[in-house]
Amino acid sequence: AKIFQSLSESIRLEILWILMRDGKVSVKNLCDELDASQPAVSHHLTQLKNAELVDYERDGKYNFYFVSSEHLREILAHFFPDHARLNQTFEYGDLTFTFRAK
């Protein structure tokens, strides 16, 4: 249930997509790409970390986040087989998710 709660916010799906696409990403770069504040992004990253979906490494004063679960990486790779592409769409039942680069 913790995983599904973590994935219930669209911004968290966007964060996971960025991390899949780019590997390790700093909080600042996530903020810039998502056009969101640092506290908001940090809150969402904490939720993803608590669900054991992401982890981070500290380098100096910066935290770099990455997808930590190999199982999740495989699932995301299935939904985003060409994760380097800028526009991504996938369907799950009646839901359609579309990610676009800004």
C-alpha cells in the first residue's frame, strides 16, 4: 500500500521518470526541471524514499537521488522502454499518463 500511496501524486511519477531517464539527479536539478520549489520536491522525494523506491547519495552539500529498487527499475523500463525520448505516454486500464519535457 505504501508504494501505491507514493505513486498517487503525478509529480512523483514525473520524478521517477526523470530519475529513470537521467540516473542520479540533484534536488536542485529536479526543482528546475519540474518548476517546483525545493521544499515541495524534497517532500515528494521523502515519500518516495520512505516507500523504498528511491535513495540518495550525498556529495558535499548536495543530495543526488536515484531509483533504488531494481524491481521498480524493471517496471519503469517496461512502461518507458525508450526513456531517453522526450515525450512518453502509457496506458493502464482507463488511465493514460503522458510525460512531456518542458
